[in-house]
Amino acid sequence: MSQKVLLTAAVTGAGDTTEKNPHVPVTPKEIAEAAIESAKAGATVAHVHARDPKTGGISHSVDQYREIVDRIRESETDVIINITSGGGGDFIPSLDTPAAGGTGTDMQTPKERHKPVGELLPEMCTLDCGSTNFGNMIYMSPTDWLREQAQLIQKSGVKPELECFDTGHVRFANQLINEGLIDGDPMFQFCLGIPWGAEADAETLLYMKNRLPENAHWSAFGIGRMQMPMVAQAAMLGGNVRVGLEDNIYLKKGVMARNDQLVDKAVHMLHGNGVEVMTPQEAREQFNLRNPHKGGK
């Protein structure tokens, strides 16, 4: 192979990983530092969530996102920022009143989910393209809500990364494209191995890849022990790749990872197969991303 790929570091996520691995960043300062360290290790993109500094749980605070973004942008290390817009979709039905959310439910409207993106204008943001069983809860994104979010992202000029956790999500992402709600060449992210979404294997990856528009760019990741195998598989099939503590907390069996270590491991694996990693500026140009250093595109 002789190609260049975009390498994303998903540095924290919103799961209950903070008690399992002490390297999972929690505060805005820690999250920004993890993004910067990942970039120094070779990452093109830092995908960020905000966490509550006191509990380590999910946070929707625009101020916390602002601190993360400002710290990254003010550093001397360049990296593309990709903010999640998928927060506030966790629904756990109450057994007593199934129509109402029970303990652990965290729901936001499309406008609320978009707010950090709309105010901070990163180069990229995620757009989760459907609902799914996510472990023992439901991640809920109704189609009309997603259309509204897509319109908000479109107006902002931020590039959406169309996250697909199952095969039907690819179908709906293509529908958004057909309806004119996604500008330019679309970017897909296949999120594989999450219980109970699409399987993290070559057959599923190829199935999803083969259902994309001809002008689409795509990336894929696997969770847990499938993280590095899916890096190799995605690159071999011409896609981009993602690693990081959001998806996998181990460097190897029994050894807790840091984000920069996972990035370094992926970079060396890619280099061994003749694959280079794009610089942030190369990616901005290739994927027509806004340039925050120049006040826009």
C-alpha cells in the first residue's frame, strides 16, 4: 500500500472508563493535554467529549468545551478538532413508567446537542446517524431530530462526520445526502463492535463501505481488543482510522494505555504497511475543512 490516512484520536468519550484506567482525561485541561499529546504522537484529529470534572460523567457544558478548544488552539501543536454532537441521547426506560426515562437517562434536543458546535465552530463534529441498542440502554436519535441537527451543522460550516453504528445508519446517512443536508464530499465513520451494533469484522466493514456514494470518504474503528485489528483492516481497504481511550483502554493485555501510546502504536503499524498519516493541514485541504487559524475556510 502507498497512501495517506487521517488518524483520529478519540481521547475520552463519555463512558464509565475513568474508574478503570487512571489515564482517561476528565478535566478540560486534561482533555486538551491528551489531544495535544496525541497530536505530537502523530494524530491528525482529536475527537473530544467534555466530562464533569467532579464526577467524571458526561458534561454538556459549553464553557467546558470552550476551555478544551481554547487550550488546544492556543498550544503550539496543530490538530484538527472534532467535537461530539451526540451527547444527550441516552434513554433508559423506567419499568414503572416505560414511556418515561429512568435513572441514567440523559436526553437533549437537537439544538442543545448542537450548541457547543455552533458556538465554538471546530473543523469537524460527529453526527450519529440513528438510534441503537447500546449495551443495556437505547441511544436515541430520531430521524427528524437528525435532519434538524444536519441543518444546524450545515449552516455552521462545520464538516459532519457521519457516525454509523449499524448498517441501517448508513442507509439514513445516504438519505441525508440525497436530501441535500450534507455539503461536499461526505465523511463517514463506521463505529464497530459496540453491543449491540454492527460487528467489528472485515465482512461488516466491507458491507458498509460498499454502500457509500462514490465521492464519500470513510473511516472505521473497533472497540476493545478489536481497535488495532480494525486500524489495519480499514487502512488496507483504503479508509481512515481511529484509536484512543474512548474506544479501548488497554495498550496490550493487562496494560493500561495512554492516548499518545495508542496513537504511536497505530502510527508504527501503519508505517509498517507503507501507510503515512496526514498532517492536520493536509487533511484540511483534502477534505475542505474550515481553517480556524484563518478565521474560517
